[in-house]
Amino acid sequence: MEKTFTEKIQICKKNKIAGLYPTTKFQVVILFSISTIVLNSIKLTDFKLALLLIPWFLLVPFMFAITGEFKKCMKAMKAISFIAIFIMVVQTFIVSGGKTLWVWHFIAIREKGLQTGLSLCFLILNIAGIFVWLFQSTSTKEITRCLEDTKMSFKVAYIFASTLEMIKVFSSKSKIILDAQRARGVETEGNLFIRAKAFIPTLVPLILGGIIGSEERVLTLEARGFSMKGNKTHLFNLKKSGYERIILTISIIITILILAGRIYLWIMN
Amino acid sequence: MIKDENKKFSIKDDFSMLALLIIPVGVAVNFVGGQLASLLKLPMYLDTIGTIFTAMLAGPWLGAVTGLLTNIVTGIANPVNFAFIPVSVVAGLVTGAFARANFFNVWWKWVIAMVAMGVASILTAAPIVVLMFGGVTGSGASLITATVMAAGANIWTAFIGTEGLFNILDRIVSFLICMSVIKVIPARNLIKFSCGKFYIKNKKEEK
């Protein structure tokens, strides 16, 4: 049977985890981040390393996998891993202080550097990783709709949605302007000064167009009753996948267990 | 000179429909500015042009929201950007405050404003980068910071010395670009923004 327009624009996810309500996902992200910070405060071995963060990090790819977005998420993790590893290397080999653990010519690993390097690296990987999971498994359409549902002003939701659109429009527009300016003879290659000079003739028309265009958009929006008070109808609606309660309960239990473990260790010492 | 009758600014008045629609433009300009800078292989970020521009036209609150939204949107692709939300927000607030005080009409006031903007952004960025990222963020300037740190400098001085210099330079260039844009915006558009009238007066004096 032919689908109607409203049926076509609904998002239907087969994966129950990916189809979780965005607010639930956000709550999971917050609980995960809290647990990460608590785990970071538990130091193991003689060198006082936050080793528990490493097995905890295995949970992030696991989350990617059960959501069914493993490849997409791993792609987004690349930039983050680069930063995390860079920080780890810089900290381990450069920060001085504490005992020297290992020396090879001019490179030395010191106790303090290793401590901060390891904990910073895995803190970033864990917390950034879980945010990657949130945003890769949730489309911006869902986030916008959820913003409206959580009693935020519809203006906030509109601005968010409009920003994402505007970035796409401006990116393509800037390429067109750059090409047009090139055709007019503005040089975009050469030494630094020449390249810098090409920047302004590209950006100025872009911003000007945006400012003048926004006036028209105000008129369009007002003509369609944007600032009208009253109930609004929606074409796109969010559905709960039915697993919200279970997932949230599991996350809360894990967080409480970790907190309890932390407090137990405090009392013991 | 246009006389200002109601000197009191309320936050609610700031967020008019037109001002709201300037926010997406500002965020997109931030984004495209950064993209263009890397496309033209310029040794600068230039990703705060939109924030500065919005703040100069529509005041501190709009500037702050533009900064916030920029980092949220870029954070969707790379969550590390969430950590730098305070830096963008402060950049918008400081620039907007100077715009409100009509600081952008005489050249020596520009200089004060630019230095203050640069200093404010370093002061907010330094604690975040040093405490959360251990002094480096993986950018080009980070390599210099790391080298200075390896030479034995303190982590705070290393960061403020290298990244700070880049930051102030970045702010000056961004600001000059914004100024050149505002100069060519027609007066009938400028007057609709809360800080726009200051720049109209400028134009008359030049003639």
C-alpha cells in the first residue's frame, strides 16, 4: 500500500537500543560520565594508575555494537583517539616529577606524567565516546523534536534545526562564492599573504547575504504564525521503543554499584 | 547623532525575531570561517568570526548564545568541543559588552577591546586546556606548546605563551573582518539590531 506523506517522514528503527527515546539516551550518557569520573578516582598499583578506566572503556565499543552503528561510531572516534593519544604521549614523556620509571637516551617515563597521561587519555576517550554514541545513534530531527517535547521553547528547537540547515547552505554557498571570485581573478593559491587576501572577498558576500536573507525569513515565519501562542501540531512524532525503563534501570544500578565500591574503598583505607 | 532614549536594555528585548534568526547565520559563519581558513591553508582558526559578528550587532546575550550553539553543533561530530563551550560564550559576552558600550567607533578603543577579547579568551581557555587536556589539544599550536614544555617550561606558561599569542592574533583578524562586513551592511538593515545604530553614526562621520 502506498504510504502517506506523514508516514514517510516518521523514523522507524528496527534496533531497540538505537530507537530509545533521546532523553533516556541522554540520561544514560550522564550516568556513564559520572561513573567514569568516579572510576578515575580509584588508583591501583604502586604507581597509582587509574587502571579501571581501561576495562570500563570496553563498554563504549560494546554500546556501539549493540546499537548497530559500529562503523559509523568508530569513524567519529578517530579524531578523538588522535587527541587522546597525543595527550597521553605528551604527558608521559614530557611532564617531570616523581620517580623515573624507564629511561632510553633522552626519553624518560616519569611516575607523575604516566599517572596524569593515562587518566586524562581514558577520561577523554570514555566521556567523548559515549557522546559519540548519543549523537551517532540519534538523528538531528529526533533531537529537535525532543527539545520541543521537553517543554523547551519552540524557538530553541527552531534555532537548533535552522542552524544545522544553515551550515549546509553556507558551506555550499561559500564554495560557489569562492569559485565566482576566482573567475573574477581573485587568487586563492600562492604565498600566505595572497591566500589571506582571498579570505575577505569570500566571507563578506556570504555574511551580507545571510543578514539580508534573514529579514525575509522573519516575514515568512511570521506569515505562517510562528510566534502565535497556542498548541502546535506536528507532522513528525517520536515513539518510545519500549526498552527505556530497562536500560535506565540497568544504568542506575551500575552507577550505584560503582559509587558503593568507591565509598567502601574510602572506609577501608 | 541618534539620541538613545531608553538606555536600559532588557534581555527579553534583545531576543527579537530578527535577532534570533541572526544566531544560525553566526554559527554558520563560524563554521564556514574555520573551513575556509583550512581550505586556504591559513595558519589560523578564524572560527569565532560569527560569534564576534553577532555580538557586535546584537549585544552580549546573542553573542553568548551563538558561541554556545557553535560548540554544541560542532560537538555533535567531535564531543571534545563541548569542553570549550565556556570559551565561546565568554568571547561573545565580552565582545557584546564592548559593543554595548559603543567601543568600536574610535581606533584606540578598538585596540583596548581587541586586547581585552584576546585576554578573556586565554583566561577561559587556559584552565580548561591545562586541567582537562594536560596542556595540548592536538592542534598545530599544540606542537609548539609541547616543545616548549619539553624544554622545561611550566605547563601554564607554555600554554599561555604559545596559544595565547595565536589567540590574540586570531581575534584581531576576526574583528577586522567583522568590521569590514559591518561597514558595507546597508543602514536600513543595521538599524534593526540593538547595537546597529552605533555603526550608522560611524558612516556619517566618515563622509
